[in-house]
Amino acid sequence: MIIDNIKNANIYYPISKYFEKAFQFLQTDLSILKPGRHDIDGENVFAILIETDGVSEEKAVFESHKRYIDLHYTITGNDRIGWTPNFSITQEYNEKDDYMFHKGPALNWNIINEKYFAIFFPQDVHAATVDSGTIRKIVVKILLE
């Protein structure tokens, strides 16, 4: 897991050949986007804009992925994301949609403020959109090479 400010995005370009495209997309005018999927580079890199009311820690859903790295970027609100390396699987891997669900608890909770991002790799079990307010965020899905 990585947490940082969008102004430091270029530091992370070497992680994947797709990171530069992902971060460049996040630095465009996101206010004009509607919720839903937005293609950046086909199935290699795409974004999902989410507008939702936050949930409590008790209702948070822990997930992980095998094919994609998750890049969570907060547009407005404060996205509180739980993270844990220790987990038990509650729903087996869904290959079509690239997720499996896990049981918490989180080892820690991090607030991802506006203009900040969090990167989650396949080993990072995470639960997002935990807050008492409304959150507008983008999750960029970056294909593992």
C-alpha cells in the first residue's frame, strides 16, 4: 500500500508502464465526469468514478484483486480506507470482475483526503468509502504486467 499526494505522482511511474497514463488522467478536469466507468487505455487502464455516502467500519467490505492494481483518488470528501495483510476469505475469487471478499478487521485505517491517493496491490486487502459524509472518488484499475 502507498499513500501520497497527487503532486508526487511522477515518483510512481516506474512501478508500471501504465502508471503514467493513470496519473495523467487523474490530473485532468474530473469535475465534468459522471459516475461510472471511464476508459483510459482499454482493459489495461480504466477508471470508475464513485459518488456515495460513506459507511461505518462495521459495514465496510474488505476486498482484494489479482489482475489489477487499485489506485484510489479522492476528489471530494474524506475517504477512510482500512488495510490489512491478515485476512480470511468470505467470498472466493470472482475471475470475471477480479475481486474476492474478506473478513476484517483492518490493521489500520487511513484517511485519504482530497488530492491524495492510495495504491493497493494484490496482497493489500482494503475496505474503502468509510466516512460519515459524501465521498466523490475515482478508482483507477491498472493491469498487472
